[in-house]
Amino acid sequence: MNQVKVLLIIGFVWPEPNSSAAGGRMIQLISLFKEEGYKITFSSPAMDSVYMADLPALDVSKKSILLNSSNFDIFIKELNPSVVLFDRFMMEEQFGWRVAENCPDAFRILDTEDLHCLRLARQKAFKEGRKFELTDLFKEDVAKREIASILRCDLSLMISEFEMNLLEDVFKIDKRLLYYLPFLVESIGELQLNSLPSYEERKDFVFIGNFLHEPNWNAVQYLKAIIWPQIKKELPAGNLYVYGAYPSQKVLQLHNVKEGFFIMGRADDATEVVKSARVVLAPLRFGAGLKGKLVEAMLCGTPSVTTSIGAEAMFGDLPWNGIIDDNAQIFAKSAVKLYQNEERWLEAQLKGITIVNQRFLKELFSDDFKKTIEKLRTSIVDHRLMNFMGAMLQHHTLTSTKYMSRWIEEKNKSK
């Protein structure tokens, strides 16, 4: 083992904490490992972005890497990481076999973000106009790839209890390979609560979400065509402000001042935007994971109206900080009532504070996470002995994916 603990993160994209919940989640993970004294290198095959986090300012080294290139083998051998964190299963598919071959003792962690196969199966069922069934998961090639990736890794970080239970009950994944780690935030005390804008100081509705994420784009279309016209009819002076990173032309075309439907694009400060709104609308009809927009709403003291998909795995046994309903007409009516009734609004706000303080505090999870990583990292041989399926998949991946990648590399050289 290295005397200096070294973490290599292999990112699907460079983290953009102001663009998506996934970006914020990655910064939280970096913070946890920094607290444990890890020297961190963040690598990615993605193009740089003007919105990416300033990694050097976080004391994190930045390294661009190539797909299907043996240069990665040289790089990782020299780095010799103690821990490798794959950002989403696609990165484990691409680089996992190289990590296993060149640094077999490195502890391999998969950060799932959300369960991709669940999100895509729900999306497919929705577009086919039918109810999602658990059996839909077995029909997805993505499920086979994602589950294989989970099995090949030593530990997978799960952001949703629902998805963790699904993996254990439906896919029969050993719970020793899974670790629940939701969004991590600071507590909201009376002082912070009293500093938030009051009911009277707030106005209008807001939706916020990255437009590259299909569930968000679908929700905005749903708002525009079905839900917002019903709300606007009851509240003629009301406006809906839609914020999100990477709006395409088809998104911008939905902007309509007369209808009070404003497409605002990227928010310079998402927290200020949500704090100034009276109600957050999030009519998500498919998706997976936890919804960063709804945690952010709670942190800003802003009640929300969402669907069962939107609120999934968010609140446990606690009451929601607003309304949950999947019927468009009831959704719209509930939004109007919440907007107009200060007493109901204040009750919802306090429920959100309770959810945050009981389910998402960093202090509830950080110590156990650090101890778990250290325990497994230093007993990796015994841990892997209990995961024969993973070892078998790793063996076959090394024999198949390896030679496919080598072939692609040679083909690229001949161009």
C-alpha cells in the first residue's frame, strides 16, 4: 500500500457543480477524501468546459485521458493510486480492466449517481404510454452492463435507498458491495431559517434543471403544455421562471412573456433564484436517483410540488415539504393552494427543513463512510474473496474488452 493515500477519479465529464446535481455530488466526494488526507487526481476523456470546477483551486490535479489508449496504462502505473473512483458505470467499462491489470491492489469504487437502467427503462415505458414494470429492467442491455460494472467493483455508492433495495431484491446484489451515501449538506438551524426571505418577500414559481438531462426537458414540456396553463388561469399575475444549463433552441422557443412562461437559461446563482421563488415546480414523469433541485428547494426554504418519481427516496417516513401528485389537474390545483395559503406554505417549509436535517446532513454519513473505505481498502483480498461473481466478470472482461480496446487502438494508429 502507498504511504501517501492517492485517489484517482475517472470522470465521465469534468465536474460542473453549478450545472447539475451530479457535479455538486462529485465535489462533495472530493471533499470527503481530502479530509482523509488523500492526494487526488481527477481525470476524464471529456472536453474541457468553461463551467467546470477549478480543480487546482481545490488542490486536485487535473489529467486529460484518452479512450482506447495504452498511455493510460503508463499514467496509472506511475500514479499508483490506493483508490480509484469511477464516475458512472461507463467509465468503469472503459477503464476498469486497465486499472485491474496495472494496479490490481487499488480499491475500486463506482459512484452510480443514479441507476441508469432504471431511468432509461422508466423513460421507455413512459414514451410507450404504459406503466413501468420491474420486469422492464431485465429487457435493458444497459441493465446488464450496469449490474456487471457494479459486480466488478469493490464498492458502489448509492444515492437512493429505493435503488439500493432494488439492487438487493431484484438483482440479488450482495449488500456488502453497496453503500448508501446521499447528497451531503450542512444543517439548517433557527438562525439560517430566520435569514431566509419570508412568504411575502417571495413571488412566482420556478423550475430548475440541466436541459441535457431528458427527465428535465420532458418536465418543462409538460409544464408548458398541460400544467402551467391551469395554474395561470387561477393566478393570472403569476409567472413561471425556467432555469437550466445547456438550453437548446427548442427549449428557448418555449419562452412566452404573454403566458408568463419565461425560459431563463443558466442561473448565475441557483440558490438566489430558488430563494426568491415562492414555490418550486418539478413534475418529473420518469427518472431515477435523488433530485438535487428538490434538496436545493428545501435548503432555500422553498416548498415544492412534485410527482412520486420526483420525491422518490427523498423523505423516508417524514411528511413532504409541499405536495406530491401525479395527476396534472391535481398538481396544478395543489400548486395554486400552496402558493396562496401562507399557513400551509410555512408548514411545508418547516417540513423541508426537517427532511434536510434528518436525512441529508454530512455529519450523519461522513465518519462512517471514511471508516468503511479504510476498512475495505486495507482488507481488499478478503473482501474480494466474497465476490466470486465479480471476479468472474473481471476475468472475462479482461479477456474480451481488453483485446477489443487494443484492436481499436491499433486501428486508430493506422489512420
